[in-house]
Amino acid sequence: MNSYLKQKHKNQYFNRYKKGPRDTRYIWELYVFMKKVTLILIGLAVSAILIFKFTDARYIFKPFTFNSAGNEPTIKAGTIVIGTNLKKPRKLDFVLYDQELVGFPKGVWVQRLCGVENDTVEIKDGTLFVNGINMDENISLNHRYKTDLKTTMELIEQGEISEGDIVEIQADQNFAYLNLTKEFANRYPNHIERATRTENDKDILSTFGKPWTEDNFGPVIVTENSIFVLGDNRNYSHDSRFFGFVSVDEIKGVLLK
């Protein structure tokens, strides 16, 4: 009996000895895991503090309704969009920026970033070139087009366009100006043609001192610490062609796609 108890006691001792390293290893792994979680939480907290310290918290994720038609067809008037200042603006992004133009209510405008510091910007017959590169090739834009009144009425009756697409009617000369995309106009090559503006613009002349038009503009070099912005509704957008460059300090964020 004594022999049996001694053996049982011996087995219990060795069992405890065997479990020991496994228990210690488990505790160590748990400690390492909790340490990693703690470091991650500290990192997130520090990041949050830095974000709120060095960025405008109002624009971390800023939803708002787009009320202007200046970026149609890409952004329709009435569209709800979201901007953020957590993303660095890149060329051709839509940027949010503060504007305080005379004659306009103060607020945040949204337009496409087309040129940055030292870029050479030029518009030829309505097409944008930056440093000699055509920037409009892969963007759907609105431009002014000309067609006869018969075609205009047929397109309305067919539901192809609306009365809102008609910019101006010259009844005595039997034609109308329409605001269309190139893709749509190319479907009617015998009836619809591009109508670039030829008259000098007083705002462009006042800003840049040159007799340029909105469709034939530049070349101009973007100044230091500045950007050049355009609306996608090219003939019906008030942008850098008319009021000049925008300071990078005025940028509030970028539209999320």
C-alpha cells in the first residue's frame, strides 16, 4: 500500500513538472499578444491625435450636396459627395478649396486639379494640355456645340436631350447652342459641330493681362505654391481661367471616388 502511494505521489510530481513548461509558454504567448495589441492601440491613438492636431477635423470625411452644374457631366447638380483630407491631392482629382471671390458667397468649391506648381497649362480649341500632354483624352467633359433647330427639336422629341441642354437659340439664324459631351456629339457628325468661343473674355484679360478666351487660353505657368483648377462643364464653369491660381493652403480635401 505504501509502495502504491509513493508511486502515485511520484506520478503527480512528474505530471506537474510536464505541465509547467506548457503553462509558462502559454502565459508568454498571451503576454506577447497583449503587448502587440497594446502597441497597436497606442499607435492608433497617436495617429488620431496627430490627425486632429495637423488636419481640419471637419474634412476628415465631409459629406455635402453638390449644387453647381460646373462639373457636369461627371458630377450632376444635386449629387451627394464625400470629401476627405486624409488623401493627398493628385493631378485630375477633384479638390475642395476655400474661395473668397468678390461677387460670390464665401464657401468651399469643388473643381478638378489640372495643374500644379511649374506646370505649363494651355487650352487649344477647348482641349486642355499640361506640359504638352492632352489631359482631356480620358475624361468625359461638357462643351458647347452648335446645331440647326430642326435637329434640336428632333433630339428633344426622341428624348436624347432635354431643354436644359439648350444654352442659346438663334431663331433668326436657324441654329442653337447645346451643352453636350463629345461622345454624344460624335453620334451626329453631320448635324452637330463644336462651337468654341472666339470672343475675348474681360475676366481673363483682367486676371492674366492677355486677350485669351476660355477655349484658347495660355500658355501660362502655374506659380509657386499654387494649383490650376477647371470645371468639367468647360464652357459653363467659373474656374482658374477667370480668377487665377488657387493657393495650396486653401485646399481642404479631395473628393472620394
